[in-house]
Amino acid sequence: MNIVITGATSGIGQQLALDYAEQGHRVIACGRNQETLQQLTQKYPDRIGSLAFDIADKAQTLAKLRTLTGIDLVILSAGVCEYLDVENFDAAMFERVYQVNIFGTMYCVQALLPNLKRGSHLVLVGSTARLLPFTKAEVYGSSKAAIHYITRSLEVDLGQRGIKVSSVSPGFVKTPMTAANDFEMPMEVSVEFASSAIRKGIAKGKRDIAFPWVFATLLKCLSLMPQSWQVAISRRMAS
Ligand SMILES: NC(=O)c1ccc[n+]([C@@H]2O[C@H](COP(=O)([O-])OP(=O)(O)OC[C@H]3O[C@@H](n4cnc5c(N)ncnc54)[C@H](OP(=O)(O)O)[C@@H]3O)[C@@H](O)[C@H]2O)c1
């Protein structure tokens, strides 16, 4: 397969790039960190190519991705996380995070979609954070809820073109992103586990790839409870 992966310079995206290359696929690894991109291409010179750009920059993103053809699989994993301090509410945090997680991801979709052929697969990385109103997650959680909704609508609208669309909802994964967290992260998994779960889900054509299973299922069940319960549970977790 020819695979495009954003966020390939770190964490989940990087592990996916390495694992797919190891399996013999051709990967175009995307990110801003040129040094890491170079290391990836040096490790698998015949299987990993790289594109350095900032997905928050629409012109750059369109210019870099628009000409790619023959792509079988796109995994849009690039993302950022910031937690809100409600006492110092600053809407600029929404602008920063949405610019990458939502608008940046959509710039990638805009650039790649015209050249995606029948039978190709578009995968957007969200988060299980979308499932409950977690403390301090107003910005990050809402960005990932938007990604999940967009994914579901895209599946409806791209069906006729024969393009499969899937949403990935990881629980806690040990990456540089979560290294900054100062709270307990139940059922945290490794990037190797995350990559394996995502690759298996994609291979099976699953529309909703959520893992680890117990954590994701628990959150899905909680998300079906009355909202007053969800708020009470989240308040308890926050205290
Ligand atoms: N780790 C978790 O527990 C967890 C849980 C749920 C969901 N997720 C989601 O999984 C995805 C990957 O997360 P991760 O944990 O692997 O994070 P990570 O290790 O911090 O990696 C983030 C990646 O996104 C790229 N990126 C960020 N801003 C970018 C920008 N403006 N332009 C281009 N690339 C940009 C980074 O590349 P450069 O710095 O090179 O640009 C990096 O490769 C994210 O969407 C995240 O929200 C993670």
C-alpha cells in the first residue's frame, strides 16, 4: 500500500510509519520536525519518504499534499493537546488547538481528497476524550468530538465514491503528548499496542477503532448514561 501519515515524527504516528514500513508498505511520513523525518527515511530509505510542513498553514499543506496520487491509505494523526484552566479562561486556546486538530486536519483532507481513488481508506485520529465531559478538556475534547462527527459524515458522503472512512479513538497512550500529564492515566498503553490496534482495525475495515477495548467500552457505556450522572462521575474524577 501507499500510505500517507501525518504526525509521523512522534508517538502514535511515528510507530505506525515504522510498523507499516517494516511490513513492506510505502509510507509518506509528514511532520514539522525535519531531523526526525530524516531519521525515518534513513531507517527505511526505499520505503519511507517524507514531507515537512505545518498542517496549521493551509497554503503549505495544500502545496505539499495536493499532488500526491495513488494513495491507498491516509492516517491523519497530527494533533495537539492543551488543558483549560477555567479561572483563566482564554479563548485563544480554542483557536490554537482547533487550528491544528480541526482546521489543519481538514486542510489535509481538502488536499488529498480529490486524488483519493475508489477503494482507498481515510482514517482520522480522534480520542476517547470525546465520550465524556472531562475536567479541563473543554478545548481538546471538543476538537476530538468534532473530528469524530466529521468522520461519520464523511463516511456518509464518500460512500458513493467507494472511499472508506474510519475514526480512531485511543485511550491513554504513552507518548510525548501524555508525558506532560500530571494526573493518573488508567489503562495506559504503549505506542506499539496503539499501532497494532489501529493497523488491525484498518485491515478489518472497522469504522470505529477504539482501544484499549475495556477502557473504550467503559467510556462508551458511561456516555450512554444520563448527563447528570456523567457530570457527577467527571466531577468525582476531577477531585
Ligand atoms: N497519546 C494519547 O494518549 C492520545 C490519546 C487519544 C488521542 N490521541 C491523539 O493521537 C494523535 C497522536 O498523538 P500522540 O500522542 O502520538 O502525540 P505526539 O507524540 O505529541 O505527536 C504529535 C504529532 O503531531 C504532529 N504535529 C503537531 N502539530 C503539528 C502541526 N502544526 N503541523 C504538523 N504536524 C503537527 C507532531 O509533529 P511535529 O512536531 O514534527 O510537527 C507529532 O508528530 C493526536 O491526534 C492525539 O490527539 C493521543
